[in-house]
Amino acid sequence: MDISTEIWFKTARSGGKGGQNVNKVETMVEGYWDIAMSEFITVPQKILIQEKLANKINADGYLLVKSQTERSQLGNKQEVIRKMNVLIEKALIVPKKRKPTKPGKAAKEKRINTKKKTGELKESRKKIR
């Protein structure tokens, strides 16, 4: 699933060192994706994404991802798309339900033997009457 057609981008000047281009070129890229209006995912998937990525979704309901690691705007744009796809893929993974298990026969016996040893040890500490 590639949602790159639904992402809209906004550029700004990156912070930090940059040499001659630092005050001229807008290399930092912010990517916004409207989850509610997406045509690539179903309604249950939208709900799952909104729950799992709540801290990355702004007040308007857009998933926001930034990148300023690359020196070019195009490189940062590709990085935003990659990050967003990874986030969405991870959010759509539904964890398996845990099946409760009971302790086996050997574990029960071991527990009882340990309790007996502890009891015997405590019994040996008592004063003889």
C-alpha cells in the first residue's frame, strides 16, 4: 500500500548547520495525510491507525511526519513517504490474542516439593519442647 498520492507536503528551512544554503533553501519537509478521507484503507483500519498513532495525529486529524535529515528537499520528501508507510504498516498489525494456559504436571509437582522443603526448613528452626 503506497499512500504517497494522498500526502500533501509543506516545506520549511531546516535547523542546524548548513553552510551557504542554510538561509535560502527550504529542505525540511512535513508530510500531512488525512486519515479520515483516505481511499486506500477501510473504516476499521482507520480506527486502528487513529488509536495506535494518536500521538502523531494533529488536532485536524492529519498524520504528521517530518524529515530534515537529507540535504535535499526531494530526499526529505522520500524519507517522509517511507516513514509514513512504515508507521501505517506497523499500526495495522493486529496482535494475536493470548491463550491462557494452565501449569503442567511437572510444574505443579515442583511447586509442591518446594513448599514442602520450605516448610521442613522452617520446622527445623523451631525450639524443641
